[in-house]
Amino acid sequence: NAGVTQTPKFRVLKTGQSMTLLCAQDMNHEYMYWYRQDPGMGLRLIHYSVGEGTTAKGEVPDGYNVSRLKKQNFLLGLESAAPSQTSVYFCASTRGYSYEQYFGPGTRLTVT
Amino acid sequence: EDKVVQSPLSLVVHEGDTVTLNCSYEVTNFRSLLWYKQEKKAPTFLFMLTSSGIEKKSGRLSSILDKKELSSILNITATQTGDSAIYLCAVAGSQSGTYKYIFGTGTRLKVLA
């Protein structure tokens, strides 16, 4: 039982490049979330999903897209990376809304 | 605007001390308040408090929710060096069908041997 996993763990991009971050959970959770964590800013919600095939915008969605084609996977895409997207990205899942979130180990992304 | 404020921002104590961390919130349609511990990587869950469960305790850690004052405290007694971490408070709320967790910026606790 791996819980929540994220790939990759680290990535360096040049401005304008694109990439996809993958989140997978094996707990059969309905809800999944993508956050970014920046110094002094806390965790901020980018996008979330309340079930397979659904997505919704969070607090800071601009510059990101997501997809939830399978219940266990939640993908975060950056179409044209910018230095302002340098951050640590965490994926999380919950069995239902307002319950405790289980977090993945994070992806450290640097955009130069 | 929804917000969660934690205090103090950082704290340095010695082993054996007792600490109290604070979290105050203004979040639309409050559903729950959660405490997490974050060491080097991902936050790990500590407690969830709701209107029907305003006090939780686990070992040396305990937490209380004050819905009237819109706040919560996290107490750690007999602190150990392994308690050194960032403690995050998050509040789950909703507005117009949008669900969200609002996180505070955390309290950084350092416990000295």
C-alpha cells in the first residue's frame, strides 16, 4: 500500500517548456488535489477533483491544467513554464470532502 | 476573503517544555479544522476537529476547537527533539459549490536537546 506517489521528484525546466506531473493513489479516494508550497505562503490549492472525469479550479489555477481520466490518477500540466512556477508541488487525496488529506512526497520544480 | 492565521511564526524551546500553537480562521461555511506536521517532506495528518468533535488527544499532543472564537490550539507537552517541524493548520470550507482547504503559513517549532 504505497498511499500517494508523485513523479518526478525533481525537475528543472527552461522558461516556455512544458511538463506533466503525475499523482497516483491506491486508497480508492474520490477527491484529489494539487497544491504548491512557497516560502512564507503556505500551501495553496491549484486545482482539485471530486471524482473521475471531473476537475475544478482552486485558489491559483492560472498557468496550470489538470486531468482525472482514471480515479487513481491526477495529472498536473504546465503548458508554458514560467519562473513564477518555481515551487514545490504536492498532490493529496481524501476519501471525502473535509476529511484528512493524505499527501504525496512532493515534486521540486525549478524554472530558469 | 477566507484566511487562516497561525501564531507564533516560529518558536524555539528546550526538551521537556510545553508549547501551545495557535490557529485562527475566517472561512466561509466551515466544515473542519485540521492540523498537520511537516518535517522535511509531505505534511502528515495529526488531528481533525469539527463541530461534533472539538477536542482530540493523542499521546503528548492535544487540540481544541473554539467555534465561538473561530480558533484552535495545538498543545505539545514534554517536547522532544523529534517534535521539531513545521505545524500547519488547515480549514475546510465551501462557497457556491466550490470546496477548498485554506492553509495557514505554519509555525516552525525547534526543540533543543
